[in-house]
Amino acid sequence: MLTIDNLANAIDGKAILKGLSLSIGAGEIHAIMGPNGAGKSTLAYTLGGRPGYEVTGGSATLAGEDLLAMEPHERAAAGLFLGFQYPVEIPGVSNLQFLRESLNSQRKARGEAALSGGEFIKLAKEKAALLGLDMEMLKRPVNVGFSGGEKKRAEMVQMGILDPKFAILDETDSGLDIDALKVVGAGINAIMRKPDKGVLLITHYQRLLDYVRPDFVHVLAGGRIIKSGGPELALQLEREGYAELVAA
Amino acid sequence: MTALALPTRRDEAWRYSDLDAVASVWPVPAPVRIDVAAGESAQHHLLQDASDGGVAIHDYVIHVADGARCDFHLLNVGGKLGRVTFDVTLGRGSHFGLNGAIIGGDAQVLEIVSRVNHLQPDATSGQTIRSILGARATGSYLGAINVARDAQRTDAFQSVKAMLLDRTATVNAKPELEIYADDVKCAHGATVGELDKAALFYMASRGMDPATAKTLLLKAFVAGVFDDMGDEDERTRFEAAAIARLEALV
């Protein structure tokens, strides 16, 4: 479903990803773990097409489509969702307006009819309830005045409404207490654990993986995948840390 | 009114104007006078949307008598030169409010020039100006506030924010205070910025095409300027005109 082959990139001329390869099939959830500065967030932003994240080699395709040839909004319309470690605040634009414009932009790009106001509100209510987020929150400006936990819940509501084929979730667990972690974990499972969808979880910690069980775990260090395994690899990392693995 | 000599750039109030365009319509008609009688409240507005290549100069002389209130809403979007000026004199305990938006592209020159004279005690004034400029447009706000020696307890503010869509656009924001009384509050702030790149990427990552994303951010930037217009039909007309102009810019 998502196939990354020998991907290399640079930020301000400095190489970060140095030939990263990874293949994630439909119905699979993969986790990428790794020390600070390994390039985890860079991988997420590069796949999302953030300006300044220059691709210097390799390829990335989603369901056979060349992601790297597309503009960021076209990648979203092609089914990619990027969960932000630090969701952006947008004063003056309500969550509902933001999401309705986003969804209808995507639908237009795919040649689908726009959702009416009523249809959209019904969908938003359903997804907000799934994540335990008050509809009143969605009437407020995007992420403005939201706590860390509310921002991450709101991100998952966005994911539920946009219903992507593939989600890259960059440290969605950071800033969450245990209760919020459970809700967000359950949300990810409900929205994305389906035979035709895939997820790449980027995380520092095992704890999210207690709620969203990955099929595969990879260790990213120095801009490459240096080790891959099953869920037991995450437990081993939690016990032993990255130092030994990275040094080896 | 006697025909005045054509202004020159030496005159501060004309420094950033399009003087060729001014010459083409000179001499301009006498200013519109607005007198608000003591204790009265008045709302006025102007949607300056002259046709492409047109020149529009609107001058207002406003007198707000003791205890009276005048609120003016202005959307300045049309013509190759669109210039709106206010010469306001405030009586004791009176108020003048100006909420204005400038939205320009191409090589438009759009200006708001105000002089608010606090001559008597206890008057207040507030000016909120939001400008959005693209291409080679120039937008100027020149706002002078004069507080006379007797105008104690004057409370005046100027909030001026501008957004540049292209590096070739120009904004001039010049709040100017001349204060002869000693018990006054005069707040003024001016900022010039560009669209938030982090917000644009966030919106794109959710599937919003760039034009929709920019329009939404710009709408949020000017939102509020027309919120307190009393006439709802007029407010709708102003908001629609602002959005139409924005959509043409991005």
C-alpha cells in the first residue's frame, strides 16, 4: 500500500534520510521508533510534502501513485493523512469550517460531490462522539486554546472525518495522559484498523503500542531503518533503550 | 470651496499616493460633511469599489458634538487609486470609531488618511484597519491623532495590521500622535505580516487546495472589521464584496 524505496532527503542542504526503505501492506499497522534526531518526524513531513523537505533520491508510492510528484493537498486527496506532533493553531477559522473545506476540497479533487452542510455536521458529530470530543470544541478556532490532549483528540476527529486510506501519525501519543491515550488508541483502531487501510505510527514509547497493536516495528536511526521485527521489538527497546542497537 | 493647488509628495498626507491619478480628477469635489448632533448616534459606511482603472477620492469632514457617537465602516477595494480621508473633530465625551479594510492587487493604490482632533475632554476614538495587498499594490494608512491641551482623559487607539501576499506589494502604516494634554491614553499598534506558512501546510495536509486555504486565512484576518455594522443587509454586502475581492487576489 505504502512503498518507500531508498528515500533520501535534505533540509537546508543537510542530509537527514539516507536511503530509507519500508513497505506497508493494506490492513497493516507499523510502528517506527528511534532516538531523538533519527529522522522520524522528517520522514513524516517528507511524505506529507512539507515545503523545505527536499527529496534528493528514492521514491514513495501510495496505492501505486507517486506521492512525491504530488502537491501536499493532492497527497491528502489521494488518501494520505498526516497526524502532527504539534498541531497548528489557526485563529479565526473554526474546526468545522476547516474540516468541511478540507473534505470538500478532497472530494472535488476525486470527482465526488461536495457534502451538504447537514451531511457534514452529521458526520462531524459521529466522529467527535467516537473520540469523546464535545461538538462545542469543533465550533472553536482550529486548535486555539486547546490543551495538548484536546489537540490530539481533535486530530483524530479530523482523521475520522477525512477517512484516509493511510495515516502517518507522528507522536500522536505525546502530551496525552493515560485516559486520553486509551481514547486516542481506541479511535485509531476504530477508524484505521481495516483491511483496506494502513497506518504508520511514529513514537518514542511503547505505551501507545499497548492500545494500538502494531504488526511490525522498525527502528529508525541515522536516517535509515536499522532493524525490523514484530511487536516484541518495541518491548525490547523499552527494556534496553536504543543505545546498544544504534551502536551495533 | 476654492480649488487648491495639486498636492505634491512633500505633503505627508500625499506622500504615498498616485499623484498622476490624482491630477486626472483634480480638483476634487468639496468634502462630504457629517454632523452628529449632541447626544445622537450615527452609523455611516462606504464601500469604495470603483471600476478597474478608475480614480476615487472621498473626503469626509466629520463633527461629533458633545456626548455624540459616530461609527464609520469602510471597505476600500476599487480603482487604480482609491483614497478615503477623514477629518474628525470630537466634542466633549463623544466617540468616533473607524473600522476599515483595504484589499488590493495589481498596481492599485488604496489609502486611508485620517486626522482625529480631540479638542474637548473625555472623548474616545478607535480605529481598526486591516489591509491585504498582493501583486504591486500599495496600501497606506496614515492616521494622525491630535489631542489638544484641554482634551484631558482622551482615550484613543489605533490598531493597524497588514498582510502582504507578494514581496512586490507595499504597505505603509503610520499612526501619528500629537498630544498636548497630560492625562490621556493613546494606544497604537502596527504589524505587517505574511500568511502563516505552518498553517498553510497544515491546511494542505488536510486536502485543502492552496487558493481555498489562503482565502480562508485571509477571511479570518479581516473578520471582525464589519461585525458591529448595525444594518445587517449592508454588513452582508460588505462581507461579500470583501470575499469577492480576496478570491480574485489569491
